[in-house]
Amino acid sequence: MTDAAAPSAAAAPAAAVERPAKPHLPDAQTVTSVRHWTDSLFSFRVSRPQSLRFRSGEFVMIGLLGDNGKPLLRAYSIASPAWDEELEFYSIKVPDGPLTSKLQHVKPGDQIILRPKPVGTLVHDALLPGKRIWFLATGTGLAPFASLMREPETYEKYEQVIMMHTCRTQDELEYGRVLVESLKDDPLIGELVGDKLLYYPTTTRDDFHRKGRVTENLQSGKVFEDLGLPRMNPEEDRAMVCGSLAFNIDVKELLEGFGLREGANSDPKEFVVEKAFVGEGV
């Protein structure tokens, strides 16, 4: 028996040598969960680097190794709040996108690259004090507001928080709807949220009880009428904007029409726009 067992014992190291080495990921973090919301949208959570400190609403660079073995990175807003022990991201799936064509297939236990250097303009420090704050988003532009809606400071600073979110179809609203509905029962911030959060989802393609783009509902005044709010004004209202480049430009023009001025981290004003949002070519 000893002689018969010897060849298999000797063969084990040889098999190990033949196995290809797993590529080393710089700044690696481990995927802990993944949820696919539609054929084109998914969210996932990853481990949080011990050194990472960020303000709710900021973004980081995340990615995978490209076919050439070099890091392929894109800016992604952190959808989880600053107090969360993990990091959450919300992403579109682009079939031929250099990054998301691969990223959409990650599973718990896989690793991604995460550069722990957060930046961004959608932070409370970039706005002057006000009475109401408007979160204005399309599609996955909801991500930074998913973070800010779970941030205690949001409800400590404002009497009312309005989340306006437009998608093409109802199923694309599901991530935001589930999140908003969970907030009032959240053990950490449920009491703070109370009745302060007003959720205003709309669609542009299918039948839904609220239709139209963010810009249309602001311009016509329908959102003010529906929510029983006064027309936006620079004395009371503050806004944050995240969407496509065209959306950002249109909303910026509207907000300026209401008398609001664009601010920045170094120069707080009445509204801010995130210019580094991931577009549809990812």
C-alpha cells in the first residue's frame, strides 16, 4: 500500500505548479453581497478598508483588472452612509462596457479594486444652511443620495428632505423605493427620518401614477403642488444634482432660474452638481 500511495503524493505538488497564479489586485476589497434589480441595474456591497474615511455623498474609484492586466477604474458614488461597516455601490450594466460588462458578474467572495481616496461635491459642507434640501437624480444618479438619505446629519440640518428620482420604467425605481421604505424602520435613523423625507419618483416611458422628468415637474410647479411645498427659493431651499451631463446642465439652469447659486466645497452656496458621475459608456 505504501508503494501504491507514493505516486499520488508525489503528483500533488506538480498539480499545484500547473494551476495558474491568481492575478494580484491592488487595493483589493471583497464583495460581500450582490443584488440584480433589473436586466440593466444591480447593486453590490464590499468590505470597507480600515483606513477609509469619507463624507456621505462622496465617490471613489473602483474597478477590475482589464484584459491587458492593468487596472480599469471608474468613479462610483458610495451608496452607503459614512457610518456603514461596508460599502455599497449601485451600477448600470452596459453589455459592451469596458468595466460593467465584467463588474456585473461579480459574486460574493470575489475581489474588486477600490482606491480609498474619496472626493465629490455632493456633501453637506458645500451648501449654506437652509430649510429644505432637494435631491435631484436620474437613473443610477440616485447612488449618492442613497448615502445621504441614510446620513443622520441630513435630518439634523433640514426640516424637509425631498428625493426626486426619474427613471424610464417602474422597475428601474425599485432600488430607491425599497431603500426609502426601509428608512422609517431603521433602528439607527428611523426616528430622525420621521415625516421629514418626501419621496417623488417619476417615470418617462411606462404608466405610473407620477410621470415626467425632474426638470418638467420642477418647471411646471407640479411637484410643489403635489407635495404642498412653496416654489423653490434661495432663502429656504438647497439642492444636490446627480445624473447625465445633459440632465445636470438642464437642472442647473432651472435652479439658477429659481435664484439659487452653484456652490463647491471651498465656496458653499445653494446647490451643487456632481460632475464625475459614471455615464453610460462604462
